[in-house]
Amino acid sequence: MFRKFIVAVALFILCGATLHADEGMWLPLLLKQLNEAQMKQMGMKMSAEDIYSINRGSLKDAVVSFGGGCTGGIVSNQGLLLTNHHCGHGRIQALSTPEKNFLQDGFWAPDLASELPSAGLFVTFIVRIEEVTKAALEGVTDAMNERERQSQIDKNVEALRQNASKESYQNAQVRPFYEGNQFYLFITETFNDIRFVGAPPESIGNFGHDTDNWIWPRHTGDFSVFRIYANKDNQPAAYSPDNVPYRPKYVLPISLGGIKEGDFSLTYGFPGRTSLYLPAAAVEMQVEMLNPIRVGIRDQILDIMGKAMRADAAVKLQYTSKQSGVSNAWKKWIGETQGLRRTGGLEEKRRTEAEFQRRVSANPKWNAAYGNLLPEMGDLYRELTPLAAARDHFNESTRQIEIFRVAGILDQAGRLYDTQGLEASKARLEQIVGALNNFYKNYRVEIDRQLFEYLIGVYFDNVPEAAQAGYAKDYYQKHGGSAAALTATIYATTRLSDPDKTVALLENNWEDALKALRNDPAYLLYKAINDAGVTHLLRPASELQEKIAPLQRRYMQALLEVFPERKMAPDANSTLRVSYGKVKSYAPRDAVRYEPVTYLSGVMEKYKPGDYEFDVPQKLRDLYAAKDYGPYAENGRMPVCHISTSHTTGGNSGSPTFDAYGNLTGLLFDGAWEGVISDYYYGEEINRAIIVDVRYILFVIDKFGGAGHLVKEMNLVTAAPGKAKKKKR
């Protein structure tokens, strides 16, 4: 069976046809075989070797995974790094105080000594990638059940990691592709001394905030600046004052030449997750059933947080990251549902499945191997749908109650005490206290109380009674089935909403503290609800997903074999990928057409004095009035953002984007709302990646921030036919 899969992969590599020229997030080491010819037809002037090489410096050596969830690009020979403002947001917030509010006021380090250590932040480079499918699947047979199969793969993968050729300061990881039908080895280097260098104020870096999130046209200067530090040998090292700026293998040249409609555009980054090969039944459940549940609940959560943030600047500082986390997925889910309907993606998947079934039925070998795959998956998804709906009501109604988060932290400590004893749990006490102190820094009991009252009502109204905790139901009924009454009792009697009481208790006798905490009314309610949810919802849903997983793997294998004429990129899985397309306008709906570039004039059109989403700093308004743009303007106008058809997803935030010559044109930070369905179905007509133009980044650093010394570190070029020329400042 696995030999058949390898043959199928070879066939689709050779055949090369694809549904959309811009679709897919491709492994960079395969660009030469799979994509280079098409990329050159679309206008690319560099080679696949310029993008990914293990023999010389290439673009891949200047692209990093930033903090494990974003991407960044190296723009100087002293390790200067650009990523999105929202990627650096948590670190900027952690370094801010009411007196030195870097989120509100921005920050620019005047020299290396002023750059701020960012504890816990790391970046990872990819040194090389190798296919290891044969070794990873050694000893795996069709007769194995899923547990046996995974156990054998885990042993093989561990052997590959241990035996990989690498330096002592490098790491090895093996990742599955095509639903576990193929495997690749990644040799990586991770640097842990990362320092904050600069960022504009939120009024630039997060201009438009929630209203503009996922929306084009966009006018957000979504960038921040960090620097990688290494030891004297240029190798990864823990933070030390003796560390020095990292000397990279490759530095991204920065284009001042700009972009225009129809230009080739390449995105390089670490996209998180896509599910392009799910059957129609799965996409229908996810987008049409589950997304509306989540959206409806988060509507109210955002309303509660938003009112409090608008009323108090201190609350805004504390809750901005929390609100963004809730809002980002909320708006994406809305866009997914609308995009699926706009593109007809579900109907297209059903047509593909009908053609798949037709081809399979006409081939006796395929019919024996794959004939029942789609019907079996359809039956399982029909069984899963009501359970998944109840599970999502449970998840959404409990995870945003903040005292439940405290209870969860303490429950982990209690389970450690139960399983490993007093000394093991006491050894974790300092870590637990630290986690609680960090949590309470951004906690407001009055907001949590409002969230609790709303969400506990959602739980009792929407989670099936059979899946509700008996203790919780009884407690609720004792309060007359009133969420308000239950909330009043909980917050009057719990200590978990009081940072001083909770932390002080933990600093006394640990066993006495644990006993007291386990009798806290909020903890008891959390424990009952959580345990019942795990037993009646999470575990049964997971068991059904485990039944679906091998069928999905075989379906992926079958798609590659049955459709050899189609070129299929593997789903995103947080590994290094290249996507490409063109700078292109689009028409999202009747009588509406969006141009591909926005300008600073659009910022001023949106300007609302005093509004936390659309206020504009006085200095930026002055620069605009004077048209003082330095060398960064285009025909007297200051570009801010642009769009491309490159296929991207979460994790691509901060990804550098490039022109046909490999010059940096910007940082990807968002996707157009109409096309966010691309995690499940790519629609070329509406899928657009949103990019902050590198010229706006340079303008803000230099002219607005007064940090021209940072720009002097960079290699600024103008794109010319066939080559890039250095630009003198």
C-alpha cells in the first residue's frame, strides 16, 4: 500500500496540473521539481535555489519561526528581525507599565544597550529538510490497528531524531505530511536570547483594531522589531549580557521599488493548520454548524470586554491581548461561513467526491480499497455532529471564565500531589505561584463576574442535561435556576477571584492550602463541570475522531492515487512553506471592486480623534500634512498595505513577502475576510493575503520613530530588470 502511495506521489509530481495557480503551501525543498516552472511563468526571476539551498545562503536562512506561532524575517547582518506588531504584542505588553506604556506610546531603542530582553521568547531557523518516509514507516503494515501503527512510527521517528546528522546546538524533529502518508526530517537551530528593539504605538501597529480585523482595504502598520543575540561563536545561548548580535547566513534585501497590479509575489513562513482535503460532510459540520455556535457566544464575550475597555484605559491595557484572542477567531469563523457560501466550496467538494467515487467504481482494485471510504466517513460525521455541537457549547462557555482558569492551574497541582506525592508537587509550587501572579496582573473581578453570569447560563441552557455535571445541576437548582443568583454566591464565597488570598494561601503550608482550595466553591464547580465535560463530551468526540483519522489518511492516499493529474500541496502543519501568487485586485460582491494598494491618505480618512481603534498620532498627521515621506514614497503618496493571491493561514503572521527578484516587499499580517475559507477551500477570486508594505515600515521607523539608525543597518534596493541595485539613502 505504501509503495502505491509513493508511485502516486511521483505521478502527481510529473503531471503537474492544478485547480488554481496560486493554491497551496509548498515545501521549499520541492520547489525545483514541483513549482519552479510555473512560478517563472507567473513572473518569478529568481531560482528555486535562491529560495531554498543547503549549499549557500538563501531566503530560508533569513526566515524564522517567531515564538512558535508566528514568522519573522532577518533584515540586517546584526540579527535585526521584523515581525508583526500583533506577534510581538504579548512581549510588548509584558514589558510595559502604566508609566512606560510601550503599547500606547511605542518604543525605539537608541542603541544595543537599550534593547530589552524578552524572557521566554525564541526564534527557530530551519537548517535543512530531508524526506524520511521510508524510514518512518519501516515495519508499518496494513494489518496494524491505529495504536500499533502509531507506536511503530513513534519508535522509528525517535530513532531518526537520535541518529540525525547535526551539530550539538541543533535539534531534529520529524513531521507527518499528507495525513501521515509521508514524513520529513527538519534540522533546526533555536535562539532564546531575543530582545525587543522597537515598535510603533498601537494607534499605528493596531490601527483599526477589531473593526478592521480581517478586512480590506486595510491601513495597519502591523510590525515590530526584535534582535537575535548569540554567544561569541554565533551559536544559540541563554540570555547573557555577554551575548552579541547574531550574524545571519543571509540578510533579506529590502525593496524600495514597490509593487503593482499583476506583479509576482511570494510568501515564506510557518503556516499553522489547514484542512483542504476534508470531505464535504466534515466541512459542512465545521463551518455551517459549529462556527455559528462559537460566534454567537463570543458576540457577548466581546461586548462585555469591549464596554469595560472603552471605559477605562487601565482595563484596556490589561485585556487587549485577551480580547484580541477572542475576536480574531470570532471574526474568522464568520468569514469562513460567508466565504464557503460565496465560493460554492461545499458544492465543489461534493462534485470532487462524485468524480472520485465514479473513478473508484470503474477500477476494481480502487473499488476494493477505497469504495466505502466516503460513505463510512459520512456516517461517522453524522454521528459526531450533535456531539461536537454540545462539546463546543461546553468549551466556549467554560474556557472564558477566568476563575475557572485559576481552578484549572490548581487542579493540575492537586493531581500532581495525588500521583507523585508532596515533594514533587511542592517542587512545582514556585512555578504555580509565578503563573498565578502573571494571570492576576491582567485580571478584573468585575469583568470576570459578568462573563461568569453570561457563560454559566449558556452552559446550562445548551449543554445536554445528560452531559451536565450532577453537582453543578443541583447547585444551579438550589439557586432557582438563576445564573445571576449562582454568580452572586460564587463570587461572594470564592477566594480564587482574590489574588492576595489565593497567593497568600499557597505560600503557607502546601497540604493545608491544597485542602482549602479543593473545598473552594468555584473550584468545586469547575471540577464538576470539567470532569463531566471530559467524560460525556470530549472523550466520546475524541473517540469518534480517532475512528475518522485512519479513514482520512486513506482518503488522502486515495486522492493522490485517483487524481494523478492534480498537483496537491500538503496541508499546513507549522512547518516552513512557500506560497506564491500575484498582487491582484478583487471584487468581493456585486458592484464592489477593491484596489490592491492602500495609502496613508486612507489612514487620515478613517481618523477619529480619541477613538481607541482609529485615533492617529499627531506626529503622523504632521508628516502627512507636510508630505514628509523621505525616500519611501511612491509618486508623492505613502503606500501602507497591499494584497496578493498567495495561499496563507494562521502562523503566516509576520511572514516576509517578496517580489520576483527575492527582495522584501512587506510582512503578511492578515487575510481578507471574504477568503478566510481558504483553510478548507481555496477560492482564487476572493482569497487575498494582506501585507503591510515594507516602505511604510521604513517610513514609520525612520521619519515617525526617529530610529533611522535601524534603517542604516538594512540593505535597501530598487528592483531593476534582471537584478537588484543598492539604494543610497
